[in-house]
Amino acid sequence: EEKLKQDTSNNPGSKLDFINLEAQPEGLDGIYRENMERVCAEGASDDFRSKCFQFISLICAAQEPLPQKMVQSIMGDDAFCRVKGKLSLLFPTGADGRIIIIH
């Protein structure tokens, strides 16, 4: 318990609650919900939300992981960089340069 308290004090502002582990999101559904609420929080522009939807649609509709360069060329550099930076926890790029889905 002392170690958990120390970890909590060493990580101020962290979303991780080292003492109350039940406060963590439950399962993948909880992880996705929490991150999507963070990314598309109140105040996010309709344009940004639309670009997020476009990105997620491209990734989820594909039969296999898409190369990052392909998605970037479809969306455009600016939109891709803005969205990918925010969604990279849920849709990381693998060592092969393809965007994968955490599942």
C-alpha cells in the first residue's frame, strides 16, 4: 500500500489511480469509451469529429491493417496528423508501418 501511495504521489495529474484499481476502465469497451470521450470532448469542432469518424471508418472497414501512408494520402497530411496524434493510443502504427486496432 505504501508503494501504491508513492506511485500516486510520483505521478501527479496521472489518470491512473494506483490505489483504487477499480477506478480503471473495465475492458476494451471502457478503454475505448474513455479515450473517445477525451478525444472528442466538448468543445471539439465538428470538422475534427468528422475527420476522426473518417479515420476510424477507414481503419475499421479495411480487411487488413492499412499502411499509414495510404490513410494519410486519403485524408490529407494536416487532417491525418491531427487525428492520428489524438487516436494513436487506440490505433497505433505497427513496426511494419500499418495502423492496427487494439482488440
